[in-house]
Amino acid sequence: MANVQRAAAEYEIRRYCPRDRAGFLSLYESVWGRPKGRAWFDWRFESNPYADRVEIIVAEHRGTVVGAEPLLAFPLATDEGSITARQPVDWIVHPDHRRRGLFTRMTEELLSTAAERTPLLFNFPSALLRPGLEKFDWTELGSVPTRYRLHNLTRFAPEDGGLVPRAIGVAARAGSPALRTCLGAVERATSRSTAVDVDRVDRVDVPAVRAVYRDTRPDAIHVPREEPFLAWRFSNPRWETTTYVAREGERPVATIVAATERVDDSVLTRILDVQPMGGDGERAAAFEAALCALVSDHTASDCLEAAATPFPEVLRRHGFLSDAGFPLAHVSTPTTHAVRPLTSDVDNALGCDVLDAEEWILAMGDRDVA
């Protein structure tokens, strides 16, 4: 016990201060193997319009940041009310300092400080993080399927050794050209509404997204498409962002915000936002027209990624496969949605049960995607 206490005393658990930025970025790169940079940090944590400070709990060991648990502020709204929630993101501990109680100590400090600023936490924990969160009364609401349109199958080939993984990798490399040919045939065979025009706008088209959102605003728990949110969330300096605006005459009737970035050796395009976010059968043709334009523009991407909803049938028709079904279920891990109320009156504030998965509508851009 004395050794444990001495080891614990070597670590300081505290709130973030500006001098920690370089240490956090160094820790992030050492754990995830991907450098992000100062501009990314400033966008993600310092420019958030719903927080007045960088909200990170750090673990420091002899002057070095060895653990971090950040929070991002997100607005949430229903037809009954609104709150500013927090989403835990990028929780990391350096491999040399694990199994020393840092996760527990940082999380205890985070929950204590977060309760002063928000009534609710929601996030999408990894498989490694989920067991730890269960100790702190998080509730898992279920999986959140994702759909992928695969242009390069090697992204999903197993990377570990062995005869079977190597065989799968060879088959994936051989199958990618055939897959591209099949997907091209799908696009040629899929009709597109001639009554809809699609505009491409660099970055996020705030007026168009907000116009469709106002017309189709859902009643369920969602992140409202307010101007400050849109201006911040989609301005990641690592993304090349485009908005596809489907119009009937001059009126925007559907929008897609997509971001492309290089991840390791692959090019990934994510559909971060779709309006109407709750789906609207009368606007399905407009969404499909925008989707056709997006797919046509991103044939060089190795993979297109989208939330499973809205308009799942349109996505399926255009070759987007769900990670909850065959064959992707065998090579991917579905995202899990978890919630942790911090006050007893959060249900009253939103007018619904925050622990009911059916009460939530979340887009790809509302997840921990950066």
C-alpha cells in the first residue's frame, strides 16, 4: 500500500493551463501516432463558442503531461428546451504510466468540475474505454451504426500477421478495382431528380444549412444547427470541407456537409452533416441528388463514411454498407453512444428521458470526429 501511495503522489491531477498545450499534443502523437498541431488544438479546444475556457483534466508527472481527459461543449435541444452539454473526447494515458490509477483519478476530478458547468455528458467511447466508464455510472444507449462506401478494400484488410490475414489482404487488393467498377455501375444506373439543382460551396454554407434546419427541425434531442456551432464545428484546419446544397428553384431543400482528409496512407471523406437530420420522405430525392454529386466528386477517396441515418435506403442504394451488417460487421467495431447525467433535473430541462435512445438524433459531426 505504501508503494501505491508513493506512486500516486508522483502524479498531479489538475485542470489544464496554457503551458500544457505542447505536452498534450506530444502525448496525443505518442499514443495515437498522428501529429495534429497547434492550429488543430486551437480550433478544437480554444475556439469552441460554447465554453469560456479549455476544459481538460491533465495528469502531470515530473513536469510532463502523461494523461489527459478533455471535454467539448455541445448545445443540445428539443422542442421543449435546451442545455449546453459536454462530450468527453481524446481521453489518453501514456503507455508507460498506465495501471497506476490515473484514469480513475482524472475521471473523478473531471466529473467533479464538469458538474459545475453542465447537467449532462454524452459521448462515444471506444471498446477500451467502456469498462472504465461503467464504474462511473455511465449508461450505454446502444450502438450507432455507420455506413461505408469502400473504394479501396485494403483499408479493411487485417494488418496482423498470419496466413489468413495475408490472404484477405491479397484478395482486398485484387478486389478493389472490381469494386470501383461495380460502384460506378451503381451510380450510372441510379436515377437523379431533374427538378433539383445541386450547388457546391467551399467550406460550410451556413445560411443554406440553417435554412433547411429551420424548416425541418426535429423534436428529439439533437445538436441545433446554430450559426456559432456551424462556423466552429466544420472549420477543422485538417479538413477540406464542401457543402452540397440541393435546391428547388432558389430554396435549399437538402444539404450535405462533407470533409476530406488524409488519414495515415488513405484518403477519407466523411459526411458530417445532413439536413434534414431527421429524414423527410418528401426531401429524399433532393438528398439523393446532393449525394450523387458528392460521390461523383470523391471517386479518388479510399472510403466515404456516413451516419446510418437519415435516408438509409438512399445510402444503401448508392453502395454505402452498414458496419452492423455483413460483411463489415466482421472487420469493424460499431460506435457506442453513452450518456451520464450530472443533475437530477436534466430530463425536465429537455422535456424527455435522456436515457432513452429513441429520443436522440445525432449526426456524424456530433460525434468525436476530428
